[in-house]
Amino acid sequence: HLSSRQSAMNYFTRQEMEGSVRYSGKCRIGNWNENDTLDEVRLKDYIAKKEAGTLKMDKFNKRMATALQPVDLTKAASDEYVHFGDVVQLENVTSGAVVAVDVESRDPRPAENSCAVSASFHVDACARNTFTLEPYVPRTAKAAAMMPVYDDDVLHYGQKVKLVVNPAATDGSNWNVDKCFVRSFAVSQTHFAKYSRRGEVVASGNDSYECVFEILTPDPAKRLVSEGVPVMAGAPVVLLHCQSNQCLCVGTHGFANDFGTELEVCGHTATSVGNSYKMEGLATGVPGSLKERAPQDCNVFAIVGKPTVVA
């Protein structure tokens, strides 16, 4: 008589029991019938996903097609100024990179309702790197009375605005937001840039004062006289975040994502370490608004719009 160990049927080979699948379903060794059935199930599952377009490669191609779909830069008027509603790009003058969003790289915290913002070297106008400007409207009458009023739709120096992400960037994604804004935070334990540890900059569906930026000229000595002057397309500007009082900055920290190597965008006012300019202003009695040191080129952007055709 056979022992109980010998009479027990073993459907697996030693290789399979040790975790190594050495045989396919076509080989009549080991548990070949189960392997054959498993191959059929995998094939049917692959065909079903391919027909439904839910394969990982199909999702990736759809994501790239949505984010990189070409977009035409538009202008509300045929002049050389930037208007509210124009489809524009924000180009950093130092690196030549443009500010872009990554809709699929979202913050896992549900309350944040935000995605990543970076500086891309893909400068062709597409859905992920184009924005529109929206004037900031205070929620209280007292705050509105303290802001200058302009009768036209032209962007002016000293005006507070919101940067609205192109809606085409969120089309087809599972992120349901009506409008997406560029948002920045003061440095804290819960909000900081991933690489530089400075102010975090994201694209968020939550509208708040953290989405408000002030358009300034790079030279602090000219900000007083330039307030209210229309901003020309392509002119260098500084975007000062009103909540944290830090300028939008494209740093030197590069990282790789699905779109290639891009630069980190953070909230940080980079200035020179020399104090000679400030001490000279103190000695000559220059007003405090003119003693501020100028930001470096990593804080300077150009609002790139549709080129103006001169007849």
C-alpha cells in the first residue's frame, strides 16, 4: 500500500512550488491545464481592455494627446497690450521654459484639490502651458474701494489678477473642476516645494486669495511711476503672490516626469546678497518703496501672446 504522502497528488512541479514558472500551458508538465486556462483568461482580459481603451498604454496616449494638443494664442484686440481673456504663455526669461501644469499628477489629499505646476521646455503652445488672465474682484466693498478701477480690459502694472489654466488641459480627465487657478502657499509644514523647500505652487480648483498675483515691473525704482501703465505683450514682468509676498520663481532644480525633464516652479523672491544699493538709498533719503532690491532673472517672466500683425 502507498503511504498517504505518496498517494497525495501533486499538481505542481518543484520549480513552480519554489516560485519560478518554467513551463507554459503548452507543456504537459506540472499543472499544465490550469496554466492553459490562465493564458486564455489573460488573453480575453487583454482583448476586452483593448476594445474598451483601458490599457495603460491607451491611457498614457490619451493623456499625452490631451495635454499636448495644440492651442492657438489669441488676442482680444489687435494692439500690442495684454488683455483679459487672451490665451497667453508665461515664459521665464532665464531658462526660456514656460509654466505648465500636469493634471494627472495630483495631490493625494482630497481637500487640496490640486495638481502639479512646473516649467516645461516644450514651448509650443498647447493645452497644459497656456493660461488666461482674470481680474481679481474683492469680496467686500471696503476692499474693493481701496483698489484702483480701470474702465478697459487691458492688463495694467500694479493690478491684481488670477492665472486661469486652459480648460482643455482638464478635458477627458477624472478631475472634475469648473475652473483651475495657479495657487501658491507660504512655506509651512504641510505646504512646501518638493525640491527647494520654498513656497509651493500648484494648480487648484479651490478659488481663494492664495490664487491672486500682482503684476509688477522688475525694477523696484520704476514701480511707483509704472503703476497703472498698460502691460505690453512680451514685456518683462514680476508676478508677486499677494498672500505670501513672494514672487513666482523658476528654480534650477530639474526633475523628470512623463513629459521629460522640467524645472520646479516655486514661490521665492531671489535677490542679490549685496547691500550697497540699499545702504546708498538710506544715505540719500530715498523712499522705502525705492530701496527694495530688484529680483533676479529667475523671477522675471514674459507674457507671450499672439503676435500683433502690423499692416
